[in-house]
Amino acid sequence: MSRMIAASLATLAIASLATAARAETNVTVSETHLCCGQCLKGVEAALKDVKGVTQKSDQGAKTIAIVAENDEAAQKAIDALAAAGFYGKTDNQAVKYKTATAASGTVEKAEVSGLHNCCGQCTTAIKKAVTSVSGVTGTSVKNKETTFTVEGKFSPSDLQAALLKAGFNCQVK
């Protein structure tokens, strides 16, 4: 009888461990702008206070691998990355960046804010993304500044899409 109870308890313990292992959520964010050690430190700083999350960034692969206790913690990590100005594609259907929205139509001036811009390489990548947008004639972006203006006759949604594609989360107003 005691062997049956011990066997039942062992089976229950194994089942509990298997359930706990399944509850873990893994998310890889790819195509993120990670040009230097400061970018990696920015990711670390963005995620350091998110409970139940660990991360490993790979500068060469432009990826951030997140291991979270559950989907909710993983989503908080993605939200923290977005707030810090990082963007990328996620490989987990349950965990996503919130849809970025910018005004439709054409404008002559827009303000971009909230993106990660820690060094000259970031600034160069931002300028490249901004100037790739049809109708943009200039920008005030400067090294280490996270807010700047863009001028010309362009679509704000095209501007935002170009920055997202370059791995930068931002707001365009």
C-alpha cells in the first residue's frame, strides 16, 4: 500500500514539473537594431525590472531571446522593449508588439519620439530609415537624442513603418 502511495506521489510530482515546464514562455525578437554594446545595455535596462523574465541578446544576429514564466510576463517584456524604443518581429503568436499607429495622409512635418538612439551608429540607421521614405526632405535627428522632427511632404505611417523595419519602436505625431 505504501508503495502505491509513493508511486502515486512520484507520478503527481512528475506531472506537476511537466506542467510547470509547459507554462514557460519563450519569445525570440528578431530584426532588432542592436548595433553596439550600449544597445545591449539598453535592452538589459529595459528588462531588468520585469519580473519572471530572463533575456539574452545577440548583437550579430540582431535578436533578443526572452524566457518568461508565462505569456503575461513575456508580454510585459515586449512592452518594456517597446517603451525603450526597440522593435522587432516575435516568433510567438501569443506575444506581440502592440500595433503602432501614425496618421494617414500626407504631412509636411512630423515629430518622432521614444526611439532608442544611443550612439552614432543608431543615428546613422535612423537617418537611413527616415530618408528612405518618399517625400522626406530633411530631419533634425542627432546623436543620442530620442525626439526629432522630419520635414518634406510624406506619409507619417510610411515614416513609422520605415523606422519599425529598421528595428526602432517610436511614436510619430
